[in-house]
Amino acid sequence: MSHHLFRQIEKLKQKILLVGTYVEESIAKAVDSLVNKDRELAASVIQADDEIDRLEVEVEEECLKTLALYQPVAADLRFVIAVLKINNDLERMGDLATNMAKRAIFLAQCEQPELIGDIRTMAVKAQSMVKNSLDALVNHDGKLARQVRENDDEVDALRDDIQAKVRRLMREQPEKFECWSKLNSASRHVERIADMATNVAEEVIYLVEGEIVRHRPQD
């Protein structure tokens, strides 16, 4: 690898980690705003989405510049391609955090003590998946990336449980239908964040091991 390409790869790594830091922060704040009925915190998540969008475009431009100017091959090429895809997944996570924050603003007027603990548990697992997927990228840790992929099943199971409880509450308390519907939507956003973290992990596996594991059942 040439010195210039090495510096560009390091620059890309720092930029994608910066996007990841912003996204992790937005997810954490969105969850806190939902759990604590904090409308101001939710509003700050919505406002921060523009910065995540700006960084996403910046990273994409850097990736394209790297491909055009340095024509990387082998592992370096895999890294640039992985960053391009991970960048998109992180931006979508930011959008999901924003959607959660919007739900939190509405749900601040509702009573949902029965489900809020379940949402928190699910969100903690999803947040851990996001962090571990980014750690796996930084450390080129295929084993950690595979663990993230396995953890997605746990989040899916929690989501199914919440969905079943929401259906029951809708029958028992139809007058609160919209509140239960928004809470169900928030849980779906958490599930999608876990799915995006899984996508990141799968790109890390490709980067480290050269194996495409998308659409494959887990071992």
C-alpha cells in the first residue's frame, strides 16, 4: 500500500467512526426521550439528523475519491466498499432514531408503563449491537461481528413479544389505540436499528474474511 493510500484509508476509518459516534448518540437520546417522556431531548435528536446526513455525504464523497485516485485492490478495495455500505446503514440508523424521537414526542402524553420496560430492554440490546458492530469494524474482529449477527435473533424475539402485548392492549383499551400504535411503531424502529447493525456486522465479516454472509442462515 502506498503512503498516500494508507493515509486515505486511515482518514476514511476516522470519518466512518465519527458518523457512528453521532448515530450511537442519537439512538441513546431517542431511547431516553421515549422512556423518560422528554420532549426536549427528542427534539434535539430530530435536529441532529441534518448533521448525520451531512457526514454521510462527506464519507461517500471520500470513498468515491479514494476509488478514483488510488484504485485500491484486494483488502483495501474491500475496506472502501464496506465503508460505503456501512455509511449508508448508519445514516438509516440515524433516520430510525429520528423516527423514534418523533414517536417519543407523541407518547409523552400517553401512559404506557406496562411496555416501556420491554422497549428499554430491547433498545439496550440493539444499542449494544450497534456499538459492537463498529468495534468489530475498527478492530477487524470477525468473531465479534458474527456475535452481533447472532444477537439479532434476541431482538426479534423481544419485538415479537412486544407486538403480542400491544395487540392485547389494543383489545383491552381501544380508547388508547393511537398510543399503543405509536409505541408499537417505536419498537419496530428499534428492531430495524438492530437489523442495520447486523448489516454492518455482515460487511465487517466480508471485510475481514472475504466471505459474503448476507441471506445465509446462521451456523
